[in-house]
Amino acid sequence: MKENFRMLRPYLRGLPLIIFAMVIGVFLAKTYLNYTVPMYESTAKLKLAELDEGVPANNLFKEFEVFGSANKIAAEIEVVKSQLLINKVVENLDFNIEIYRVGKIKTVELYENSPIIVKCFNISEKSFDQLIDIQVLNKENYELTLPNSKRKIKGTLGDIVNTEMGTFFISLNENLLAENPNLHVVDHYKFEIFSPEKLYRNISKNLNITPVDKDVPILRITYKNANPKKASLFVNELAKVYISDYIETKYKAAHLTVEFLDGQINNTFKKIAGSENKIQNYRDDRRITNILQETETDLKKVSELKMQQTKLKMTLEGIREVDRYVRNGKNFMDLAPNFEEFTDALSSEIIKKIKEFQAQKRELLLIYTPKDEHITVIDEKIHDLSTYLTESIKNSRQNLEIKNKNLTADIRDAEKVFKTVPEKERVLNDLNREFNIYQQTYNFLNERKIEAEIAAAAKMAFHKIIAPGEVPLDPVSPNRTVIVIISAILGMFGSILFIYIVHKVKAKVNDVQTIEAISTIPVSMLTPKYTSDEEIAKHFLKEALQLEIKGLVKEKSIICMTAYRNSEGVDFNAFCLAKAFATQGRRVLLVDVANQLKYFKKLSTDELLIVENIELRTLSNPAFDSYTKGKMVELFEGYRKNLDVIIILNESFENESKAKLLMSISDVNFLVVDSRLTPKKRILETEVLNDEYKFPSMNFLLNRYDYTPNLLKEFYIFRRK
């Protein structure tokens, strides 16, 4: 705790300076705030349309990539602060001309509070971004001074003035003067015509657009301006322009879409008509009515022919088998052919007759012989019938074979039709596919045309201004409280830094710890700063006793007190210590070597009795300058025969003709250092001297110990001196 207090001591001493610096900082901050132009901030909130909101045109633009994509918050922010929209806002607001009232110290923008109105026509490029002076002489006349020109143009308020920079129309603001008849008109004014580039830069650097949240489609439009009403007007107008620009863009897109779709619909309709003609011509060329029905009919016909051929083949096979029986059989009647295929009445009747004749023959053979006429007649009848039947079988076989060949040829001709069916179907499918594509495209374009017409007719947007910007009452910058506090803190830290630098540059002894940190010589005596004689006497009496207890002061001891400069309090400590020893009843000799106490006004005498028990001598006589050490020892040995203590008030090291000599003959040496005056380097110098000369019982005496004077008080004392 004590160490911390020691570190803070310089700053406690400089506390008045710190307070003064803080007061100056606050004063400068308030002076700055009085003359700086405050900035006002206004904020409007704009809700963007959701994806599921809006008329069907939203779907139109979503499906046609050429027209747009889903709303992106980041993209919309860039759109809102784009130069295109800001230029549209500036066109609606009169921000391109600023009028200022010029004061002795401060120039203030007037805007709607301007008693004069300035309008410009046919402005040249060199007129932009230039301050033009107007000195209103009275309510009728004024003087116009162009930049970079000393010529003054006189004009009348309400008249047009032509200059090389353009045409100006300057008049009184009658509406404002009617509301404020006491408004001061005669004054010095300036106005500036902004170029579009500078105006955009001025606006964009004070414009900030941020989303309320990254996933919430709500934008916060913030604008700062020296005029609170301009800040409010701008954010509200920007939000309105963004919505109107969105509606206008949507209308133009929808209108262009309608025109585009009209052209596409007409082209597609022509393609549909051409595709229909191709299909009809192909059907006419190929004589196609209905491929499916025609194919089914042909298939049925082929199927019937094949069924007929199958039946015919079965009959033909039976006839061939009978024919083989007949041809291979030696006796027709001995054979048993299969007459399944001969089911006609004639064949059945012939076979029936043959069987009857055979039966009659067998009966007649019972009566007649085989060569009998009756038997022979029956055999001839059976032979005639068999021959007839055999020829009939042969003819039937040949006839069936011819029919089979004809059916095969008919089937082959009927099947030829199916060879062209796949090609017809492929071509017709291609033609129908082309027709269907054109037809679907035609229907799709018509649907989109209707949606685009609806979008063009619906002149509205689903963006909303949910919080319009209000006219701010308090400025956002400069922040008076923060600036004042920061100025006070800067003043405080600046003064602390100054104190620290001064403390390091001065590098005084300051305290006991500084001495003990860099020297092995003990600090045996501390002298605080007292203001009363009673406190001084009490302190030195205590120190005299402690010196005796420590063994530094013995009977007839010689105490030498030396300093680097006389101003470091060596005379005060020597005299007060002598008085303390005298108070103890000791006989004390105080040797004022260089007459620092100023008791010796004449050098004719070198001995005085100034206080009871205290004798005062001086060695300022030039004769003492030639004394050797032995002679000086002999001198002081003569002094202490009748004395108890000898205190030598040595001359300073600034005039060290006898200083080191007297220190070498003393029993105890005290080097007096002052906490406020002695540089810290003297401690190391003393250490070097002590090592070199081996002074007896070397000690430090710290004068004005623990003394932290008031800085203002010291300054006051310095001024008095």
C-alpha cells in the first residue's frame, strides 16, 4: 500500500494540474460543440414483398428467368442505395442548391428557413460545386459576387440576372416572410449548386441501409444531414421512389412481356397452321383416313384368308390321302379310304351305289358264277362308278391346290400393306408431335399473356413503408456528452502523461526508496517539512537522541553536514540539530565554514555565541584555504577540548576547496539531499566519492522528507519571487 502511494505521489502533487487540464478539455470541447455543425438522423423502415405475395405476375417473372428471380435482401439494399434511385429522389427534392447564412464565426445552412429563393437556369459546368456570394443590401437589391472574380453584379430581387456562369433568379421567400415578418433579410449569404456526382457522394456517405435481421425482409433506411427536415424528407422520399420504381419496372416488364408474347403467339399460330397442312397433305398423299381402323381391317382380312387357307389345306390333305389310296390301291373296292372330306351328296350317293352293287354282287355270287352276265354287269357298274369317283377325287385335288395357291397369293398381297404402316405411323407421329408442341406452346403463351396483362393492369406493389422517417429533434453527432467526457478524460491523461514525463526528466530523489534502491549508503536522518518552530524543535530533538542511540553521535564527536548545493537545506538542518543538542545541555560548536548562516558580517571575527550553549565559528577566512589535513585536525582537536559536540556546516560541492578535507577529519558525515531539488544522479555520484575517498561514517540526510507540495502553491510562490 505504501509503495502504491509512493508511485501515486507525483500525480497527487499534480492533481491541480490534472483538474486544470480537465477543465480546459471540457472548455475546449464545449467551444468546439458551439461552433460545429450538428448532424441529425432520420430512419424509415421498408418491408419488402414476400415471395408468396403479389399478383400472378410474380409467378410469370419467376418462371421466366429473363425477367427476374426471387427477392434477395442484399440485392435490394444495393438497389435502394443505387445512384439511379438517389438521382430520382434528388429530382423530386430541392437538394441540388444549398443556401447558407454567413456569420462571423459560423456558417449555417438555411434550407426552408432561407428568406431568399435562388433558382438557376442554363448553368455551365464550371458553376457546379462553387460557393457564390450574395449580399442582400435591402429588400429590393442585392450584390452577386461570382467565385474567382472581384466583379460584383448588382441585381433586383425578383429579376433574372444573366452571368457567364448561367442565369440566376433570386427572389424573396414571401411565404416564409409572411409567417415570420421579423425575419432578418439583409445579410450576407452564400449558395452552392451541386453537380450530380458531388451530390451523390454527399448523400451516399451519410446514407446507411441495413436489414433488421438477415432473414427478415425489412430494411432500415437511415440518413444523416445537418438539417433535420432534409434527413426526414430524404428517407421517406427514397422509400417512395423505391416502391414507385418497382411498380414502374414491373409495369414495363409486363408491357414488354405482352408485346413479346403477342409476337410469339402470332409466330406459333402460323407454325400450327403449317403443321396442320403438312399432316393433311401427307394423309391425302398416302390416302390415310384412320391408320388404326385400316390396320385392324387389313389384319382381320388376312386373318380370315389364313383361316380359309387352313381349312383348305386340311381338305386338300384329305383329298391327297384319298388320291394316294386310289392311285396305290390295286382294287379300288378293296381299299378303305377316308372320305371325311367328301361330304357332298353326289360322292355320298356314288359310294352308296357302289356299296349297294357290292352287296348285290355278293348275293348274286351265291347264285351265279363270277363270269355270269349278271355279275359282269354289276362289275361294270361298280367300275364305272369307281372310275368316276377316282376322276372326281383327282379333279377335286387339283382344284383345291389351285385355290391354296390363290389364297397364298392373296395373303401375301394383303400382308404387303403392313410394310408401310410403321413408316406412316412414324411420319404421322412426328407430324402430330410437332403439331402438339406448337399447340402447347400456343396455349402456354396465351396463358402467360393473360397473366402479363393482369400484371400490367395491377399497378401496385407489396412493398410497404411500415415506419416513416420522422423529423429528429436531437442531433446524433456530435454527441455532446461523449465528447465532453472524452475531452475531460484526454485532458486528464494528457496531464498525467505530462507529469510522468516531467517526473522522469527531473529525476529527483523524491523519497527514501529511491536512495536505497541505488546506493548502499544508509539514510540515517529524515527531515520533514514543518511550518511551526515547535514542531521543528521537537523533531530535531528526537533525531539527536536517535543519532546517539544509533552510535553515530558520541562524546566530543565531530559531525560534518555537506550538500551539493546550499539551497538543499544543509544550513537549516545543521543549525536545527545544533539547537537540539544545546537543548539537551550539551556545549555545541557550530562551524559555518562558508558563512552560510550570514551571522558573520565582518571577517575580523570568526567566533560568536549565538544561542546559549552554542558557539558559532567560521572558516571563511582565506587563511584556512591553505590548511593541511594535519593542521585542520589539530585545529578541531583544540576546539573539542571544552565542547561536547562539533557540527560542521560544510561548504557545498559547488565550491569544494575545503569540503572533502573537512569530511575526511569528521567522525560522522551527513550528505544532505533534498527530495524536491536534488537530482537522483547525485546519489550515484556520492557512492563513487565515498568509494574513492573512504569518508568516515557516511550517511544521507533526506531533507523535506515525504513532502508533496501543491503545484499551484509552488507556482504562486515562484511568481512572488
